[in-house]
Amino acid sequence: MSAVKLNRITDPVFGNLVQLTNGKVDVRVTVDFGPRIIHCSCAGKENMFWQDQSKGRLGEKYDVFDDQLIIYGGHRLWISPEIVPRCYHPDNEPVTVTEVDDGATFTAAVEKHNMIQKSITVILESGRPRVLVTHTIENKGLWDVELALWCLSMMDKGGHEVMPMPCRETGLLPNRAFTFWEYSEMNDSRVRFGKKFITITQDVNKKNPFKLGYNNEGGWAAYFNKGQLFVKQFPTYEDGCYPDNGCTYETYTNSQMVEMETLGNLVQLAPGDAATHAEEWDLFEYEYKLTHDEDELEKILESFSEK
């Protein structure tokens, strides 16, 4: 018998949810809209994901269909490159839930303007604080489409994000390149570039957004908050073709949250074809105090990688 339990619960703000738990982690997914993984935490602990309790709109310029795009929060699946209106299709319709071994697949309705269908499969490893999240996009249309899967986790305010600095030995040639968005200020005090890591400290008092992207060759990023550590791992391919100047990972922050964003390869999907992109999440309890000492930070992260 599986140690993973699926419970149907109701949230006062987000309605009907499916809760998945294995005694180590608690994951909750919306079914009245989405799918959105609206909650993720160690069992019995605070939610690591940011939620928009007001369910506000993203803005009038993004109301490009006959429905409004609502922010909601949590973890979502989008399409890259970021093009309006394609990737801003609202996800307000009910979700189909199919139980699988140790988890479930959550499938959205076919996007009637894009003619694609998104699904997220969530599987919990029995007895471990690990969540396997597989994202799928299928082309339901009549012609080829080019896209990359874009998987975004909105982390709650007050945390500290850590990303590995590229360290490949390239001799006299460069070994790293970063992409910045037009609103990003290069002297932003929330961001630190070190020898081993790039870090972002979320600041509720800084309203201006900041975003960067790069080829995260290490294939991981971490977020410390609320006495917990959230580690996201994902595949990268040396010969892959990625959007946004070759970004496999992007991160965005404002006064409310930090987004941890992974990207898949750009693919050409023929009608009926599908593409997937997987992430592995590990969660640990840990009373972390902010440190910018890279050697100390490296020891902390290594101690959890062995668990």
C-alpha cells in the first residue's frame, strides 16, 4: 500500500483542492481552475509558495481574451518565449484529476485560442521529502507550434534565493552570460554576484521588479524561508536550444515574492505531439540565518544534498 495519501479538501479562497502528502511534505493543487500547485511545504509547516489571496488581475493590457488572467500565485506552467497574447491565456476553467501511483495528473482544458493542452503530474516519493513534478504541453491544433515549457514557482516574501554560478573551465574563453530585462537595475541591492553563487534576498520595501536569466549549468536553485529549505532541480542539456538568449533558468522578484523559473528546450510540436519538462523538489526543515559567506553557504547546501 502506498504511503502517499490524496485528500479532497476545500480552501476558503481557492475552492476545491487535492492535497497530496506522504508524512514528509504537503502539496495542494487547485481543481476549480489551473492547474496551480498552490501550496508546498514540509508537513505541518507554513506554505513556501506565495498566494494572491485577492485573486487580482495581472492588468488590463493582458486581458487579451474573453476572460481575465488572474494571478492566483503558487506554481504554474506557461509557454516561452513570453509573447502576448499566447502565453497569457487565462487558466480559470476546471481541471481534470487522474490518480496515478503515488500522485495524480492535473489536466487543464484545451486553450481554445492556442489549441494546446497543459497538464502537471505530481508524484511524492514514499518516505522522503521529495516531489516529482512533470509538466506536459500537447499540441491540439492543426499546425506546428514552436515553444518551450516554462515552469514558474512563486515563492513567498521574506526569503533568500541561491543559484549556482557557472564554473566550467574554458581557458581564455568566457564561461557565463546573463540576460536582464529592461526594468532591472544593475545596482539592485537585493542581488549579489559571488564566486560560487548568485543570491537574491526578497525585500518587501523594494517595489521595483528585478529579473535575470542565465544558463544554469548546475541544474538547481534553492530558497530559504520560514524555517524551511526548498531546492528545485531540473535537467539541462549542453546542446539544447533555449529561449531568452539561451536561458535555462530565470528569476524575478518584487515586493511580494520571488519567482524560480525553469525552461525547457525550444521544440517544434506537430499536431498531436507533446513535450515534457520535469522538476524535482526537495524540502527540508532548517532554521537558516541569512549569510553571504559563500563557504558557509556551500557547507549548508552540501549537508542537505546528502540527505
